[in-house]
Amino acid sequence: MSTNVSRVLIVAIGLLAVSVPLSAHHGAAGYDMKKQLTMKGTVTQWLWANPHCFLKYDATDEKGTVEHWAVEVSNPADMIKRGWTLHSFKPGDEMTATVRPAKNGASVGQLLKVVLPNGQTLIGYPAEVKVPSGDASNPPDNSSKH
């Protein structure tokens, strides 16, 4: 009996050890939270999937170079609440996207909103998302002030 208990305990500890890194997946550390880019583009692919939906599109920069963008929004359940669907986009659709770009300059980001040619606006991540204070070098002040 104690062998079975030991095995269950080892498996439980193993699952807990794996779950800690997985919980750190969500975050915006790679995005410039103080910057927003707005660009016109043509949809190349709309990926409606967990854990994040992705909109891929081509946008032409000021030099005339086509950039291939891939921007993320939340999961389908969250996006349905915001009015998005599996059929919100199809390849060839024209749109205007506002994104938080990657800090490293790559053509990826968090999608804040999309404006369609008919004027419909779809909100991705809210633009007013607060950046949590504190990191390893600047921990948040958790002292309570009564």
C-alpha cells in the first residue's frame, strides 16, 4: 500500500513542478506596452484556436516594403464575448490594425483593435491595460496603508 501512496505522491509532485512554468506562459514581456502602431493591411490568415487566436496580414511600410505580420488576441471564448467569430476574417480582407509591437522589432504583436472597411471595430486587447509594477529589480510595494 505504501508503494502506491509513494507513486501517487511522486506523480502529484511532478505535475505540480510542471504546472509552475506553464502558468508563466501568459504575459506581455515581449511587447512594447508604451507603443502602438496603426497600419492598413490585407488579411492572409485568421487562426481561431486555443490558447490564442492569431491574425496574419500583410502591411506595406513607408518605404513600400511588404511586412508579414502575425498578431495575437485572446482565446476564442474571450473573443466571442467581444464580438469576434471564426468567420471575422478571410484571406484578402482589407482592414486597419492597431497593435502593440514586439520590443525586438519583429513583425509580431498584441492586437488592440481592427477596423473593417465598413467601419466595424473589433476590440482585441484593451489599449488601457495597465502594466504591472515590479519585476526582479523593482518589486511592487505591497505594504498596506490603512
